[in-house]
Amino acid sequence: MDRSRHVLRSLTRLDLGATSIARREVVWLWTLVAVAAVALVAVGWPVTASGYGAHPAAAMAATLVHCAAALLAMRWPWAGLPASVIGALGLMTVTAGAPDGWPWPWPVTVLLTHCLTVLVLALRHPWYWAAALWFAGSMMTVLAPAAITHTTIDRVAGTAAVANGVVLVSLSAGMALVGIIGRLWILSVVRAEQAERHSAEESERRRELEERNRIARELHDVVAHSMSVITVQASTARYRQPGLHDAVQQEFEDIAASSRRALHEMRGLLGLLRGHDTAPTAPLPGLADVADLIESTRASGARITYSGVASPTTGSATAPEVSEAVGLTAFRTVQEALSNALRHAPGAAVTVTVVQDADDLTVRVTNTPPERADDAAPGARLGLAGIRERATALGGTVEATPTPDGGFRLTATLPLGDTPDSPADPLPG
């Protein structure tokens, strides 16, 4: 129903936002109606003044009002209909003393203008506007001659007047019927065009999603193989290289644990992309896992200072209760910020702060300028875009700005209100 009303509105005005078929039809209709109205004024005014013996000023005024009704009806039916009735009554009055043989009460030019206005109302507006003007014309055919006092009884009852009225009633009814059918045809064409465009957009969107899924699967196949090799090599290092120092063995174990965790999360995401009916049952990382993430990152040699909830600095052993979606987003924010600091600012000191108040959870990660600028790796800023998408979905905000000393700061503010828990991790970090 709403779409039908939108289409109807697009046909009742010269709307540049309407569909192409509607624009073409409306432009052509405006052009034809304007040309016809000008032509009827040019013909009707002199014919009314000279042929019917009407006063030129009165003939001009009545003709202009009657012909302008067709243009008014293009946009405002409530203005076009009364203008047509007033103009027709005025022309009937000034032509009442026409000589014998001249058609009356509807002179030819007046009859054509009346039919044009009926056709415009039927094409541009709901059917009852055209029906109302047709009914008004029929009533004027019957009642107007009797209301004009200087009209003779013979002329009113004459066969010529009856024939003139029959022509007006039948021709205007035919115009109304043609206009209503034409309007319905235009609406059906518009709906078909909209359905075709919608189908094309859906097909394009489906192809895009299929291509993304294919790329994601190929990326998984490539990365998963490398991660699996790293996991196996790190796990078997103590057996392949006996006599390793304990610190070196612990380093390999940390590498193996990190690669297994990354591989597990990647396989879970791949399961969602492939449309598996069952989601991964392993718990997703949350706010309580931020401390472990920072500890594992410190093993790479990064200088990280962590303060906030669930951190040794505050003495809190457990993270506060937050929704799963908020906890996951906070974890991914810290994870992405640390990854960016390690890649783009090698050797920089990183400060991670997680603060919770009554309404929001604020995650802030700041790094100093890199000590080795030549080792910085370029990035595509896709990770930051993913963090913004996560935060926006929860109603939060993300700010990523450089610091005055040449470092970088990432701040994410996540509301702690009622947010839907995420059953899976739909966005890569």
C-alpha cells in the first residue's frame, strides 16, 4: 500500500526522483497539455468574440480561465475542477445569444477544453476527480440553459441543443475512461520497472556476497595452512631441537598457543560464512580475556602498560558483568589497537586503559612514536573500519586520532545499556 501511494504521488507532480517511465510520461503530458491549452486559447478567443458576438474582453477572460483549468489540473485537481466549471459557465453565458446553426450550450472550443481537463484529471489523479468534472458538465448541460434568462425556450428544447449536450456527455465520458485506463497502464509499467530494478539489485547483492564468501574461504585456506604449520613447528620444537633453554621453550609454547587460538577463531568465522546450521560452541573472548591478550602480546617484547577493569593494577581479579557483545567488542578493540601499534609503531610504548562507569565502557589504547620508523608496516585501515562497525552496532563511538607527540590514540566508548548478546563473532577484528 505504501509503495502504491508513493507511485501515485510520483505521478501527481513533476518529480525528478520518480522512476524513469513516470518522468517520461509526466514530461510528455505537461508538454502536450501546455500546447493544447495555448492552441485552444488562440482559437477559442476569436471564435467566441466574432462568431458568437461576445464582448472581446469577456470572451478573453472566460477562455483563459477555462483553458488554464487543464494546466491547473495537472498538479492541483482541487483548483483545476472549479476553474473548469467557472470558465465553462462564463463561456455559456457570453455565447448564449449565438446565431442559428452555432452549437450551444457547448461551443466546439469549450467542449474540447472541457474534455481535455477531464482527460488530465483521469490521467494524473484518482478516478473520482474526472468523474466529478464529468458529472458537473452533465449537470451544466441540463441546468445552465434554464438558468440563463435570455435564452429562448425554443433554443433550449431544440434538437441542436440536445445533440450538443449528448456529444459533450459521451465524449467527456470517453475521455475519462481513456484517461483512467492510461493511468492504470502507467502504474503497472512503473511497478514492473521497480520490480525489475529491485530484482537486479538483489541479484547484484547476492553475487557480491557470494564473491566475498569465496574470497573469505580462499583466504582461510591460505592463512590456515600457514598457521597450522606454525602451530606444528612451535609445538614440536622441543622434540626436534633437544636441549633448548626453558625460556626458549616457553616462547615456542606461547607461539603455538596464539596460533591455535587464531586458527580456532578463523575456523569459527568460516563456519558462519558457509552457512552451517550450528554455530561454534567454544566461548568467545570477552572483557575478562583482555589481560591474557596483553600478557601474550608482551611476550613479543612490546612494552605495554595496562590499567583498568580485570587488571593487576586495580587489583580486580575478575572483569565486571557486561553483555557478551560489549565484552567481545572491547576485546577486539584492544586486539586491533595492539596489532596496529606493533605493525606501525615498532618499539613504541603502549598504554591500555579500560574504564567502566555507570553508563559506558571506555577502551583507550595509546602508543608513543615508533622508535624504528623504517620498520613500520603499511596498513589498509580495514581493522579500524571493523572496530567502528562493531561499536556503531552497539550504539557506541570510536575515535582514532594522532597524539601531539607523534603517537596514536584509539578510544572506543561502548554503552552498557540493553544490547543484544552476539551468539557468534560476525566481524573479523
